[in-house]
Amino acid sequence: MGRKSTTREPIIQEPGPTHVPAPAHEDADPAVDDESTATRRDAGTTESARANRGWWDRNADEYQVEHGTFLGDDRFVWGPEGLDEVEAELLGPAEELVGKDVLEIGAGAAQCSRWLAGQGARPVALDLSHRQLQHSLRIDEGRVPLVQADAGALPFLDGSFDLACSAYGALPFVADPARVLREVRRVLRPGGRFVFSVTHPVRWAFPDEPGPEGLTVTASYFDRTPYVEQDDEGRAVYVEHHRTLGDRVRDVVTSGLRLVDVVEPEWPAWNTQEWGGWSPLRGNLIPGTAIFVCERD
């Protein structure tokens, strides 16, 4: 993380007004800005996108400094537990990735895409945040193709990719996750696979705290009112949306994808670090991440 950011710009492909955020590795700590307050209220597609794009552009540097070592420059980690694609093979065995066209949604600094390229795949890293993509350029000087675009309006032809993946990218932050899933299905080839990870839905009922205070239910699991951080004038500066486990399953099915598996990583003994509300204490008692493995028939 010590290298200076390059001044080169990522490729910009924005099909129209932005309305779905696609940040990378959103297992970030959604820390409230100094001049913002947290609340629970409705937040639609446009407001959510505008807020989250701004949040990630403002906080990308801090995020990469704080979590860059854990994420690595070319490591594929599915969440704070540290489940690695090297071991999980949720996209398939490494030898079968050779020559595959892969879309990473919410790529951030494209760590996962860089790992995929190392296996012989042809990845494209997509993110809504310009500043996050600049960190990818800092790491590899543009060797991974980058696209700044909206996850709900992917700027690719039908059937462009063999695989798609998203490690905490876009889905927790969009008001209409089914739209993103429909877009992913569209750009996948028949037989293609999409794997995405999000905060485990059960965490919505608990405080976002790593210690014992984070083990007591304080909210309804069924309350889908978005979490919003807003400025003094009531404008959202960060938005996170909740879907129950059943909602996630229905979103996948109604998008036309087939749900193959749901993985709930257990907290490993080697991982002693805290990441926001994720910690060994909580990880050993309640799930923190849910990974959905989907395929297009």
C-alpha cells in the first residue's frame, strides 16, 4: 500500500444516469462521516446510488490502507472471515478458469480480478467508484481491464461472459437487487455461473459491534427499512439495504438464475482480526457472510 497513486485514469463507460452503486469488497466499515447522522428511512434507487458512489470515492483511500493487507493485491477473498477462492473453488476448479471471460462486479481495486488473471482467466473489473478503480491502476498500471459503470445497467452485450462474481459488491447497497441479477443473467452465456457474497441477513437484527454488545438482538430481522447516513440537510451520504435470506433466494430465482448453493463461511481459528462488526467472538457464534452460487441454464 506504500506506492503512490498513479495519475492515469480508468476507462469510463457510463451508459446513462447512475442509479446502482457497485463498490468492491463492501465488507467495509460504514463509518459515519463527521457531519452525518445515522437513521432508518426509505431510500430509492437514484438516492442510494448517488450516496454510495460519493461515499466510496471519498473513503476509497482509507479503505485500501486499512484493509489492503488483508485483501492483498491479487487475492480472492469472499469476506471478512477470509474464505479464499483458492480453497473454496466456488467459481470452479482453478484449471477450468483458463481462458474464461469473467466479470467482477463491485471490484474496487480489482484484487479478485487480478487473482483470476493469474489463473489464466480474462477478467473485467467493474465498479461505480472512480477512486476505487484508481487504486487498481496504482497496483498494476492498468493490466486488468477496468470499467466504471452501473451494476444495474451493465455496458456489455448479451452473453459476453462465462462467469461473474461479486465479493460484497453492489448487492448490499442497491434498492433493486433483482435488477442487478437480471443484468448479470443477461451478460452470462448459457451454463455461466454467478457467485456473490453479502453480509449475512441475520446480522441486520444485531448491532454492528464486534464485542459482546453485538450479540444481543436489538432490531427486527424482518424490518427492511434501509440504513441511511445523511448530512444536515437530509441528503443521504451512505445507504445500505437489507434483504432477508428468503428475499435473496427469491431475487435469484425471479431473475431467471438457478440457485445452486448457499455458503455460510465459519470463522477460522487463524483469523484473529476484527473488521468493523466482524470479529472472532461474533464469528464463532453467528454467521457473518452469505455466499450465493447461481447458474444460468
